[in-house]
Amino acid sequence: MFKIIIVALVVTIAGLFVLTKIDPSNSQNSQGNISTISQAQIGEGQIKVVITGQIVYPGEYICNKTDTLGSLILKAGGTLDDADKNAFNEDLVIGDLNEFYISPISKAPDTCVIENITKVNINTADSKSLQKIGLSATLADAVISYRQANGNFKSIEEIKKVSGIGTKTFQNIRDYITIK
């Protein structure tokens, strides 16, 4: 009995040692670098871009400013099956944009039934539709004013340029908006 306890203890300690050496947060995938990219690694005409959401390898990537969102998605391994293809434009030139979020078609279920997300097209929505996704009447009107002054939104992240919509508001509505 004592030998069994000793063997179990040795196996447990060896297993814990092996698991501490396997840390997925320190790994690199073949498509890009998951760890933080330093400014020294960014060359002339390049930009550090973060892509998250329904993407195979979310993380930071170095891209040319002339690259498209589609090429960034390919660098990141492509989209997952439940990515909403209407929430992003693959032909969008990255330029000075440094963050992209690929939203899902459906939200994670609380039960065994997958529930599709009702989405609002921010390029065509009226004030009431924008309020249904959680924007106040003032912010909904600000979105419409921005759209009228600047033309259609080219990415869902562009909505953060609207006065009063910051990162927190964007994170609350990003799964409920689309541009197509």
C-alpha cells in the first residue's frame, strides 16, 4: 500500500512539472505572434494591429498599412465557423486602424439551444433600431449624424469615432451591429 502511495505521489509531481512547462500563453502559432509585439519590430509603413473575436488565432500582428482586413484575417488563420460575415469588410484597407473585432452570428447559449443574434446595420438603422441594441436616444442620434456627415461606416470599429461611444460602449454593442 505504501508503494502505491509513493508511485501516485511521484506521478502527480511529474505531471504537475510537465503541465507547468506547457503554457499556451507563451506559444507562437505558425501564422503570427501571440506575445506582445514591440515598437522596434515595426518597420516603416507598418502598423501593429490587434484582431479578436471569432478568429482562429486572435492576437497582435504586424501589417503594412496598405494591407486589407482580409489579408489580416488570413494571417490570423481565418474566421471561425460562426463569424458574422456581414460585420466586417474584407476589402477594408487597414491604414491607421489598429483594432478589429470579428463578431459572432449567434451568442453562447445558456441552454442547449443556440440563439441567433438580432443585428442592426449601423449604415441604415434609424434611431429606434439603434436604441434597441442599448444606445441611448442621444447616442443613436449621434451615430446617425456621424453617418450623414462622414458616409457609411467601413468597419464596426469605426463607430468608436462617434462622440460618446468609447471602448466600453463598443464592447457592449459590438455583437449586435453590422455594416452590411
